Amino acid sequence: MSKIVSKNPTARYNYTIDDTIEAGIVLSGTEIKSIRNGKANLKDSYAAFKNGELYIYNLHISHYEFGNIYNKDPLRDRKLLINKREINKLIRLN
């Protein structure tokens, strides 16, 4: 079961999107709860390679209100989960 939890309609308006990929993302428990509450913001976020892996930068996930000490930095770098074949395809495009 796959559910889209956040979109960036401004990106589709400002840019021509030729191809898309579906990726998972490494999150902590409080970040998952914040996303379920609709507290994710993709504005100004982008993906880039770091050490052969794909990361997303500037993705803002607000603090979970009941998270206390378990909340992470809202703008931390997060690893994207895609298979090696997709990574190689993206590297060839660069």
C-alpha cells in the first residue's frame, strides 16, 4: 500500500518534469508521526548524491509535539531508498 503524503505542485509549475522515480526515505519515529499529521514541506528541497547514495536535503519535517527529546533536526539530510539499478541510471544521466 503506497500513499503519497506530500507533493510539490510548484515544482511541476516551474519546471518540466520528464521522468519520476518512487523512493522510500529513512525516518525516525517522531518524523513519521509528524508526516502523518501533514507536517512535511518539500519547498526548496532537492536530492543529490553523497558517497554513491542518494540523499534529500532541505526537506522540512516539523517537530512532533509529543516527541520531547526524540525529535530530530527538522532540516537534517535524509537518505533516499532506491535500488542500485535506479541509482546507476541517475548517475548516467548526470
